[in-house]
Amino acid sequence: MSRTITVGISDLNIAKAPDILVTYALGSCIGICLYDSVSKTAGLSHIMLPSAAQAPNVSDQPMKFADTAIELLIRKMEAAGARRALLKAKIAGGAQMFSGANQKLALNIGERNVDMTKRILKEMGIRIMANETGGSRGRTMILDTVNGEVTIRTVGTPLKII
């Protein structure tokens, strides 16, 4: 019997088949799913900001930032039996939630989150298999650990499998 594990904002978790990982409220935040199809180990991180470099107390909240959360997620997955060389990624989120807002005032957080996430994954040699980012609507991301399939629920649109 499978269980559903919810990953909150600035949080991460792992699971093995047949469990489900889910995160809600991906606006400008990024959901990062990593999956090892051999061990059937999956991880999901809900990052809020691109870089810990400008935060005073990073050690208190490393799961909040793309540049620290992804490495934490990988280490946790490896401890559960995943192999880094087998990990594949799927990402979602990075929306501009304030349509019509001045781009400078909004600081382009969604776009910066997407860029940093892609850069970190590339540096770690993890290929992005699917990317459902941008736009101006919130998303929910659901990861099935049995097959690595990710379902995206976007407000006002049909379900999408990536």
C-alpha cells in the first residue's frame, strides 16, 4: 500500500516505490524531482529562493535555497540507495505570480529560481528530463515513485504528465 508524503515550502523529502511525493503552491518557487529508476528512489525539494549567498542564517534553512537544497536532497537519496549517476530530474514552478507587476520590483524570483536550478543540476551532471516552468499560475507537483512519472496540476488547466 502506498502512502502520500507531502513536501512543504522550503522542505524536501525522499521516498521509495510505491509511495507518492507531492508539493503544493509552486508559484515562483521551484519543485525539483529527482529519480533513480533502478532503486526506485525518488526525491522532491520545494525551493523558495535561488541562492543562499545573500541570506544571513543559511545553516538554519538550507532547504530554502536551490544552491544548498539540491545537494542535501542528493545526499539523502544516496543514503537511501540511489546512485547519483542514475538520477534524472524534472522541474516545475518558477512562475511570475504578479502579472502586470514591474519586473524590477518583482525581482524576477521565478526566473532566477529556474536559472539557478538548471545551473546547479548541470554542474552536478544531472539531466533535466522535463521542465514545466514559467507562466503566471500556481502548480502542484506529484511524483509517482513506481515509474518516475510527474503529474502537474496548474490552476485553470488540465492535468499534465511530464
